[in-house]
Amino acid sequence: FLYSLQREQQQVVWLGLVTFLSVVVAVAARHGKTLFGDRHGWRHRLSGGALLLWLCYGCFWIAKTMTSRDIPRHQIDSTVINFVMYDIVLGILGITATVTAAEDFPHRHVKNAIVGQSGTLADTAIVTQAEMMEHAFYQCL
């Protein structure tokens, strides 16, 4: 995808990615003690931290790849494989973060007041364990 874009378009894509990750990292840093310091849910915290680090690594890796002027043909093939492997690891880390959230914060007995109310869509509802596992299932697809 990135190779088909003009240099200016690549820079806009990268700038958008950097801006998004900067906001996420700033919020995580501001609430770092709460997000990563509590004893409860440590597996989810570790998997979320690993996911955030992997996203940051990918952002800078893409920037490095985009700044390469003339990439020889044999390196393009390996770069495409690297992008595919990056996406696979990113997916695995995302699924791991979702599953560890379902395990570390079990809402098995949560019943929302309104039948059919989704914890991710309604302000007053709580995400149930079943919804978390359903999310993991769709991530796997």
C-alpha cells in the first residue's frame, strides 16, 4: 500500500500514525501508575503494554522503510514479508490483550439493566465477559 503512494501521501499517512500514537502514549504516560502499577489484571496490563510498544515500533519501522529512496527488487520482497509478519504479530498481540482482559476482569455474572444492552455502546452498561470473548472471536477471523 505504502509503495503505491506518492512521497507526500506517505508522509501524511505517517504523520497521522505518529499523531495517533503520540496521543495514546501521552494518555498512557499520564495514567501510567493506574494502568501499569496495580496488581490486579497484570497479564492484561503486560499484553496491553506489549501491544503499545509493538505499535510504536511499527510506526518508526514504517518511517524508516518510507525514507529508503531506492529499494532493490530483492529487498522489496523481503520488506513485504516483514510487513505481513508485523501484521500477524500485531493481530496476535491484539487478541492476547482481549483474551487477558476477559480472564483478568471476569464479568461472568454481570447482567445489564436493559436486556440486549451492549457494554461498549451504552453509557450505563458494563462490558460482559461474553462480549469480550465475542470480540476476541471476531479478531481471530
